[in-house]
Amino acid sequence: MSLNVSIVELSGVFDGTKASAFHSEIRQALDSGADAILADCRDLGFMDSSGLGAMIVALKMIRAAEKKLYICAINKQIGMLFDLTDTRRIFHVFADRAEFEQQVLGAKTI
């Protein structure tokens, strides 16, 4: 059985103003039958506490649906935010999509 993964790409600044749109994307992915959601932060420059709160709400939504949330490609600032708030331990964080694909999907990278 293959895992149905939906990818949500975050970019720019993730703060309270983007929370609603982010949650809508999560709901849409879940409604479309995603088994897992990958939040790709490759193009995300900054996340504040409101963005972190939105991420935690999304995690709760996904867990309530008995699905998984994965995060990849966080920058140093977001990593520090996760560390300072002790939330890194609740997220599955990967260095990049390739690492996610290899470890979760079992895909071989070239």
C-alpha cells in the first residue's frame, strides 16, 4: 500500500495572517484523502509564534483525522523557534524532501 501524501508549500512569512489559508489547505488535503501531509518550508523565510500556533492547530486537525504531518526544509530561524518552544519533539522534521521520501516513502534518491 502506498502512502497518499499531499504537499503544502509554505513561503515568505508564516504568521497569523496566513493561518486561515494554511488550515484551508490542510482541510482540503484531508478531504481529498491524504494519508499524510508534508509541509515543505523550503521557501519559508520566517515563522513567528502565530505561525507556530497555526502549525500546532494543523497538527491537531491531522491527528484527529488519524493522519500524519511531516515538515521538511526548515531554516535556522524556524529550527530555533521549534527548539526554544520545545515543539521540535512533536513534529516529524526532515532536512529536505529527499530525506522525507527516503525515510517515509522508502524511495531511493539518485
